[in-house]
Amino acid sequence: MVSPTTLELRQGVVGFTGETAALPRISQFTITMASETEVAQALDEITKDFLTCCICLEHYQQPKALPCLHTFCEHCLISLADNTDLDFKCPTCSTPCDLGEKGIAGLKGNFFISSLLHEMQRRAKRLSKTASVKCEGCESNPASGICIICEQYLCDNCVKVHKNVTSTRSHKVLSLAELSIQYTYIPHPFSPKTARLCDIHQGSELKFFCTTCQVLTCRDCTIVTHRVPEHVHKPIKDAADEYQSFLVKMLKMLDKKTSEVSKRIAIATEKRDKLDENFTKEKAAVQTASDEVRSEISKTEQDVLDELETESVERMSRLNTQTNDLECKHSAFMQTCNDIRKSLELESGAQLLTSKNTYTKQIEKLLAEDIDIKVVENDLHVLPRVDKITSMFKPRRTVCLSQCTIGGSVEYLLHKGQSVDLPISTKDCTGRHIVSEHEVKAIHIKPGGSQKQMEVTDNDDGTYSVTLHGDIEGNHEIRIMVGDTPIPGPPFTVKVVKGLVKTIGQKGDGELQFNNIRGIAINKNGDIVAADKDNNRLQIIDTGGKCKNTIPMGRKFKPVDVAVLNDNTYLVIGDAMNSGVAVISPFDQTISYFGANEIDRARGIAICPATGLVYIISEMWNVFAKVFTQKGEFVKSMKLKWSTPTCIKIDNEGRLFVCVNLDHNAAVYDNSGELLYRISEAGKSDGKLTNPIYLAFDKHGYLYISSDHKVQKFDWLGNFICRIDTNEDGLKHPTGIALMDDLSVIVADNHNSCIKVFVQ
């Protein structure tokens, strides 16, 4: 048990060791009416409780304070830090400590522990001396007193000298008699009555606290190294009182926070226990459900096995009866055969004739026996019963109609002529996919109001799909029914649109940028091939509007039109400055040329669908159609009647269709170059042409012509069908036209430097 004296002293040092919260400071500790033994015991307890390192269990040696205020020997901390690869933590409270670049050496020393340790050791030494003590001044005479400040035993002569020296004149010297335990006191090492001296200015008492540097200073320090106004000083007592008030406030806040943490711990513990309880209940429920499922499986298994056994016994019995009957007949046959063989061996002719009637009747009876097996192949078939077991695990049960969906969370905008697969899901009330016990139906309601039941594909996992064909513009509704009950909510709607649906590109020289875009075509992969004239290249663009490739044509070659062969070879013609046809290989995109001697100022290029021949229309006023094979061999040249051509295309019958720009029409020729007729008249209204530039055919033989600021559709005789764009679409000088397989119309909008996609 710690003595009251020890408790009082402990209260005085706790605030500096960090073992507990700081308590009010005791200025001095009076030891009254105590024996020398009791004092020694008290000092020993203080040393053991507060001045012992908890790592090495020895007195502190060069004590270092961690950021959490716990103190340890410097060499103990170094050894601990060297033996761990993880972040350094306090051995007492496990608080992570950032040691910085200097490591343990960079930690602040615990000055208070060092002072207290030194003080305790000195006083323990003083109390342990029972013999006379020598003077520590002259080291010869017996000591008669002690200087409290210098902590030195002095003889009478040295005491006189001590009191006459200026620097020690103010020191308090006690005689050994005054040190009697019954009537003296041991000053607190940090008591205001214990003068503390400056380490820098010898003999100067520490009286101030520099709040700027957070250190104790003497009067000389305030003049030399801690001068105002850069440094702010306070008397030690004022600074200590101020800090004590701060610690009291912090203690209250910490107490409050500690209380809150305790409450949070209680709440967390309660929630943890509740969670554990819930898991325990759920585990028990799973175990119970598993037991029930196993029991049900075992029961069903036994029922199925009993059913199979009953049927097996019945059907096997019939076969056993037939088998036994045949075995009896077989024995009769064997017996009769043996009897006949014996008679033939042993009996004479007269004896054989005697038994003739008997053998004859027996033989006739045996030969007349029915030995057919009354079992057909189907009798061997066993009706499968395994599905009675596996069906127990199939989630084929009643669906929750409010959980059933079609189309997911995606909004569908369909271009006219396109198709889309729409997903359907059937779920239970928890949102899990289940196979419905009822048929899933889909009703298609078209924009005109007509209805049709759709074909539903069942994936056997609670998901289904239907295919919608966007053949009519407008809103198409699909209503899903499970059995004869529709799922709640409005029908699922898919909007089918036509007209301008996409714009690709802008002016420039990067990807998906154009500078004077001209002719376009569709390659065998369904990609758009665009002649980007003033960028001296072809651009290959997929239907999603992404650039797949660019093919540079060379600095001097400016492409104006392009055609595509069946093997995806590109045939490209340049403007008036370029002669000949550029052939771009689909494999390595190498470029070769043909027709340089025959072609002058090419305007358009086309492939005849019937013959595969290459037609190139050239010159401005004297118009010729030059014909080549796909290998570049010249075939013939045909003089055409009308001048200012801008494009040539050939229909499936081999007729040549040529845009005649200044005459505002399209001229149609036979394959010998004879003019057949002209399409349309000059004008700006629908069905008429103004400066036609380009034309193209769709797979059904309809003709599309770009002129002025619009694109129009005609039949092959020139009868107007419809206009593809509207004024709001903003076409400006459309040049190239190409048709996709789904009849989407691809238009090169020259002045807007883009490609526009229209759906009919």
C-alpha cells in the first residue's frame, strides 16, 4: 500500500509524466512526524511507480516523451523502433507516432522526469547516510550543513565562504540539525521557492516563459536571445496558471468526449449483439429450410422409387410368367427329342410303329405350341421420373406482375426499317428472375391501332425476348401479359422515326472533319467511304459515326468521287488537275493508277452492276464516257450528247444516268451512248431540279438526285416519288449520295462540311 506521503508526491509529478490527467500543482510536500524508514519507503515507492521505464523496468535513462505524453528510455525506444517494420506505435497506448526524419533522436527529452529522478536519487542518498558526511567543498572536514540550491554538503568554513560569495550569497543553507526529519520539509523540485538556474547564463534564475519559443528564460535571455518585440514573455507563475486553466478546460472536454465514446461503445455493442442475433436467426432459418428441403426431397425420392418399384414388379411379373412358360415348353421339347433319339437307337421297326400314334400326337402338339414373346419394344421403355426431383429446384412459380419488365431501363429510338430485340423479365416479389407458370405473351399495337401477337422467345431462366420491326413511322406499343393478365402500367413504347437522324463531322482536317467533301460510297462492310477533296484523302466511317480509317491520296491528288468493287477495292478519280484512276488495294492500301492517257478532267465514276465494267465520265463540254475493265484495260469511249456532266451511275439494266448540271436535268443513255430520255424539268419546287450534282440508286432501283439544297427520290423513268429532306434540315449544296441496305440515305453536305443520315 502506498503511504499518504507517496500519494501527495505522486500527485505533484503525474502532470508531467502523462500517466494520468494533470492535477492541481502542489508547491511543497511537508513530511511531519515521520521516521527515516518511512521516508525511505515513500521515496522507493515514488521511484518504482513514476521513475521506472515500463520497457526495461529500470530507472529512466535519457527519458524521451512520445507525442501521446508517455515516457520511455531513449535506448529502449531505439531498440523497439529497430525491431519493427510497421509504423511505430506507443508501447503503452498503441497510438501511432510519426517519428519524422530524425527518428527517436528527434523526440523531446522529458526534462521534468529527469529533474525528478535526479532529485529523488539525491534525497535517497542523503537519507541513507548514517555516518558523518564529508564536506563537498574542501573534501576534508566533516559536513555541518547543506546548500539546498547547489545540493552540496558543506563544512562550517565552506558555509561561511558560500555566504560571502556574491553568486551564492542568496542560496539557502541548512544545518544538518535543521534537516531533522521531524521538523523539515522537502521542497517540490518545481516549487517557486526552489530557484532554477539558466543553462545559458550561469547563476541567473529562470523567471520568465517565452510564449514565442515555448521555453523558460532568465532576465538575461530576455535581453540577449529572446528580445521583444519579436518575443513575448510572461512570468513563470502567470504562464503556468494560464496553462493550468487551459488544461482544466481541456480536461472537461476530454471527460465529456470520454463519456460520449462510452455511450457510442454501448450503442455499437448493442448493434453488434443485434447483428449477431440476426445472423444467428438467419442461420437457424437456413438450417430449418434446408432440413425441410432435404425432408421434402427424401419424401419425393421415396415416392418416386416406390412408384418405380410397383411398376417394375408388375411388368417384371409378366415377363417372368412368359419366361417360365417358355422354359416349360423348352423342357418338353428336349424330353421329346431325347425319347425319339432313344427309340431310333434301340427299338426295331415294329416297336417304332407301335409308338407311332403317341409320337405323332406329341410332335404335332409341340410344333403347334406358341413360342412368341409377348413383349414389344415399348414395353421396355421406362417413363422418366427424374424430372419429379429436378422440378423441385426450378423456380417455375407465380410471378409478381408489378416486378415484370420489358426493355429494361433503356429508351429505344428506332430508325424506320430497322429492327430491335426487346428483353422481357419475369420476377418474384423480391426481384429475382423466375420462370413463370403461365405463358408470357406480347401484343404489338402499331401506330394505326392494329394489333398483332408477337412471337416470344423463352430463355428458360425468367427472361424472354421479342423482335420489333420498325416498318411504320410513329409510336409502337407493346403490352406484356402473363397468362391472360397484363402487367400493370402503360404499354412499352418504341418510337420509329424517319428524316434526318444523324449528322457526322464538321469543317477541319482532323478525324471526322472535312474540307470540300464530294462523292461518297458504301463499301462491302457497310461503312461510308467519303472523298475529302481538299484534305487529299478518303475517310472510312462506320454507321455509328466513328472514323475507322483515313487513306491519304498524296499531296497533289484531290479525290472527287469513289466507287467500290466487290473485293472492297476503291477506285478513285481526282479533280481536273488529276488524270487517271487511283486503285487502292483493300489489303495493304497501296495505290496504283490506270487510264491516264484516256481520261481528261474526270467528273464521275460508276461500276456497271451487270457487266462489272468501269465507266468514267470526263471533260466539261465535249462529254465522253470512257469504259475500262476492273483491271484497268481500256474498252471503249462513248460520245454523249449533253455537256456539263457532274456524275454518272448505272442501273441494273445497264442504262447510264448522268447529271447535267447547267441544263438542270438527268440524261438517260443506253449502253451504246444513245440518249433515251431526260428526267425532270428545271425548277425549285418538289419534283424539279436546279443544278443537279449527284445521283445514286437503292437496291430496289429507285433513283436519288441531289440538286440545289435538297435530295429527291424518283423512279427509273423519272416519276417523282418524294423529297428525302426538309427545309429545316439545312442542306447546303449536297454533293455525294449513297444508299445503305436498310435504305438509309447518306448525303455529303458540302457547304456544311458534314455527312447527314436520313431515314425514309
